[in-house]
Amino acid sequence: MKLKYSLICQSVLGAVIFAAGVAQAQDQAAPSAPAAPAQGQGGGGRGQGAGAAAAAGGGAAARPAAPYQESPTAYPNVGPNGCVGCPATAAAARGAGAAGGGGGGGRGAAAAAAGAVQGAAGAPVAAQAAPRVVGPQGNNQNPLPYDLLLQGAHVIDARNNVDKVTDVGIKDGKIAAVGDNLNAKDAIKAMDLKGYVVTPGFIDLHMHVYASPGERGSYAGDDSIWPDGFTFRAGVTTIVDAGSSGWRNFEDFKEHIIDRSQTRVLAMLNIVGAGMRGGRYEDNLADMNGEATGWMAQRYPGVIVGVKSAHFTGPEWQPYIEAVKAGNMANIPVMIDYGSNRIERPMAELVSKYLRPGDIYTHTYSGLRQEQDTQTLKASAGLLGGRAHGVYFDAGTGGGSFRFRVAVPLIKNGFKPDSLSTDLHITSMNSSTKDMLNVMSKFMAAGLTLQEVVADATWHPAQEIKQTQLGNFSVGSVADVAVLSEHKGKFGYEDMDNMKMMGDTRLVCELTIRNGRVIWDLNGISMDPWNQLQPSSPPNMASHWTAYRPRTPLPEQLTPTQK
Ligand SMILES: [Zn+2]
């Protein structure tokens, strides 16, 4: 396993360096779209700008309607040149909108409204995305080596083989130092974290967070959750939306969720252009277009980090062939939720023949698709073949994708996950999955060590999505950090069959740091006692290390000169 990771790490080094730069840029501004040649927009109403044109032209936009039409091709996004059934390119569409071109009047109010949001202002989408700042801006330079110093915690960093009590220094949103006996005087704020576990912020490879469209019964809608309420409190700083949007609606997802969340939200594009909107969309082979999907992924490197196929019930291999085609175009992995168990397309063939080394099979421990040998209860030959081929196996426990009677014997016989993830959505958030830390604690009950579950939530997923600038404490890495407490006692963990397993450990997230600033603090361990006279760090320097906003002082707290 170690060898496999390091080999892959080396083989993608070039891509990683490139992706690191892009991902860094992502935090500052949206990546700009590559220039696209102008193309006729006669039909109108299908591109973003054309939507704006329809809005400007009156009529369609004035009529409030459901955000999306009930049609697999209703989404306003534009497609690549030469793509069969795809509309014009984004630049062409915006141009058409600004010029008032496109006489078709749009394909409905929804398309027009969405177009208006992104195109009507006349400004390129990239220019609209202002740099996002967590907490107030610091006015004062910090002359010290560190803004924030985490002292004396058990630090686990799988990337750098750190697994010991030591210190972590943070400056300007980056990891500045990891080492013993760093000096508290060298930081604006030093925190004694003896007894706690400190790890890189978690990466949840599988969530559904396209909550904005307002569509009922859809993961591109009401079945998704808003990310920030479910991430920081579980130590998660990066998530991957696993296919809630496809190439047709990705830019709407980006505009409404990715660009507005404090969590770093990355995405796998659904191979279905319309995204994860329910069976009749997700089984629609006509809307599975590898070229269009790959084209959109190429427009947002470092943001679109994979391609997803999910929930397919048919006997065809086409969804997987198209997904891999898109993955090859954009040099990104595909993640497969293998849908219905069909004898026409055995899982063993998928993971050994159709998927590439580095692709990801999720829902590994459901037992629904030939993952477990029914005689020995160990990993099936198919699963072992996939691992030998270099495919990664992800947990994705979700609402109906994890059984102890599958996971426990598989893990006991050596088939451990490559990554842990939640598949969090409106159902799994309240049922057996709950959140990332519950999944990690559950896998500890099922036989993994603390070090293994941390690696499976940090460095391993970072490698799977080729974002190796994340999930580690290398000096210079973004300072996304989770501070955990390990509660000992009797804790129950559940699976999809409403069966439970008792464990002796529950991980709790005490503190989360995003971009070098405290953004979640369960028990106020970063804060001073309320009746302490002197603050432990100068209040005017607080914006260097915390996202919490300072409040107006009471009159008696002001000095005479301030009054
Ligand atoms: Zn899912």
C-alpha cells in the first residue's frame, strides 16, 4: 500500500506541482476560462449569455419558475465545440448574450434566470469572484515567526511520517514549522494542546453539497446539504462533491456553492450532463458525454478533480467508458458508485479492465455488488483484482452503503480502505453515517488504528484526487488543521441494516483551523477565561490567528484615552 502510494505520487509529480499552483489560485480567484472561438448561437437560450439575452428581451425571465426545467437538457451551461448536442462555448455564449443575440427566447425561465446571474452583468465570471477572507483582515504586520503555535499535541502527519508529540507553527495561513520545543514567545497566540491529537484538516472525498437549486428529490437540489455546517465541526476542511452536478450545471454549482463556502469545495463531475437528479436522468445514456465532461473538467483544473458515475441501473458499460474518456482528457480519476448489480457487467471486470490504476471504487463495504466472497466472507476475487490493478477503494458509507458484516471480515483479512468518506446528504447526515469523525471512529471500532483512519482522511484522499498539496503538514502547506480529543468509553456505531457495533473510542473535533485561522472551537480551547484581566494575545493581532470577529468593547473596558 505504501509503495503504491509513493509510486503514484512520483508519477503525478508534474501534475501535482501544476495542480498545487492552481489550487492556491483557487482560493484567491476563480480560474479563468480558456478562450473559446466564437460560434453561432442561432438557437439562443441555451448558453449562459443567451439566457441573459432572453432576460433582457423580457418575457421569459419575468416569470418565476422552478430553478430547472424537467428536461435532461435544460441546464444553461454551454459545451465544447463540435460536441454532438452541445451548445456553444461559454465565451461565445456570453458574447451572444451581451450582444443581445439569440432569438429563441430561451428554453424557459430557469435557463434565462441562471444565465442572468452569470452573464447579465456583462463581467466575466472570473472577475466576479472576489478573494475570500476568513475573518477580519489583519491591519498589523506580525514580526514574530508564527501567528499561531500548537504545542505538545500528538501530531499525526502520514505524508511526513510524523506520529509523535511535537509542535506545529503557523504563519500567514501556511505551516511554518513542525518540530520539538518551538518557543511560545515566537507566536502571537500559543496554545497548550497536551493530550490532544493534531492532524491535517480532513478531506472528505464523497459528499453531496449542491443544495442551492431548490429541486425536490434531487442531489442537485434538496437532497444535498450546505457544506460549512457539516465540515469544520468534524475537522473537515476540504470536501469533494461526488457527482451532484454534471457538465451542464457545474458552473451553477460553482457560482452558488463552491465560490461561497468557507470549506474548500472540490468536485467530481457526474458523467451524466444533468447531474444527480434521479433515476430517469442518471440512466439516460444519451446524456453521458465523455467529451463534454472532459471539456468542462479542463476548464477548472484543481477544482474539478474527478468524474463520477453513480446509480446506473442498465446493463451497458457505456457510463464507465465515457467517464474514463473524460478522466483521460483532464488527467483526473473517476469514482464509481456501481449502481445496480448486473450480471452483464461484473464488478471484477469493471475494476480490472475498465478502470485505470488510480481510479476510485466507492461504497466498498456495502456487499451489494460482489465485494464479498459469499463462501469465505473475505474480499471477493474481483475486489482483490481491482486492488492489484491499482484501483483505490473508498468507504463512502452513506445511507445504504456500509455493513459491519461485510466490513469487519474484510478488514480482519486485510482488505482495508484506501480512504474514508461519508457520502453525506440529507439522509445519511442523520442516520448511520452522521459525519466524518463518526465514520473514522466507526472504522476504529471495526479494526483500524487511529493512525490509519487519520491517513485515510488526509494524505490518502489527497493522493487519490492528485491534490498532494493538501492533507499534510509539509512546511509551506496550507494551514488546514484538525485538533481532536479521543474520548474513551462505550460508544455505539451503526450500519445500513440498523445493526450496531460497540467501540471504545469516539473522536471529537475540538478545534478546526482553516487557512491558518481558528474557525471552529468546541470548548473554547483557543480562548481566554472570561474573567482573565489580560488577554493572552494582543486583540489587535487576533485576526492573524482567528476567524472570530472582535466585538465592540463595553465602556468600562475602554482606557481613558479611548473614551
Ligand atoms: Zn454519493
